[in-house]
Amino acid sequence: MTDLTPVQRRALRARAHHLNPVVSVAGNGLSPSVLAEINHNLAAHELIKVRVYGEDRDAREQLMADICEQTGAASIQHIGNILVLWREAPAEEKPAVEVKKRSPRPSADKPKARTAYTRDTTASRGKPASRTARTSAPRRQSRG
């Protein structure tokens, strides 16, 4: 069984929070087919949840210890009928992350392209430079 630090265990519990149980252990207990399914899912996902039906707390703890011993997994959490298990996948089975290279940035030697609209930078903070720059409609006089 793998020994994990409390920080690693906490991070794995956080990752497992949104997972659904992928294996169920029911009346037949821990059969070879259930163990094979747990092994298969651990190899595929590393972190899984297992639901246990019809067992008391002590029996679930013993079941968790048996699963961890037979699969080489680490026990992460046991809450109610849900067991959380983790086993690191072998390095050759992990998918390689593809790194994409960016195209080089344009050099500073080249002149920048001009846009159709250029803003007067002398105006203060986006306000027009003068009131005459605005177009205003004549005001209507109110009848009193």
C-alpha cells in the first residue's frame, strides 16, 4: 500500500468529491470479478469511488483494507457506504502531454500597422479635446 502525506490525501479527496462510484460491492462481497473491475478502473482513472451495499462500518473498513492489499491501492477516504481509492498509473500508460510551440513574436524593427481610427492622445482620459468637437442639436424651449 502506498503511504501518502496528509497534503496529498487532502488534494485527492478534493479531486474525488465530484466523482461518481464506478464499482459496486453488493451481497456477493469481494469476488474476483469485482476485484478485476476495481483494478481496471484504477488503471484507467487512478482515483475511483466504490459503493458498498449492506455492510456495517467494521465490515466496510475490513473490505477497504482487503481491496487496498489486493490491488496495491491507497485508501483515501471512507464516508458512509462510499470508499475512495487511489493508485498511481504506471508512467508508460500515462498519456503524453503535447506541447505546442508558439510562433515567434513580430520583431520591434517592423513598423506597426496603422488602424483607420486613431485617437487623439492629448485629450484627457477619453474626453473630447473641446466642447466644439461635439455635435449638439438646438434645444427646444419649454412653453410656460
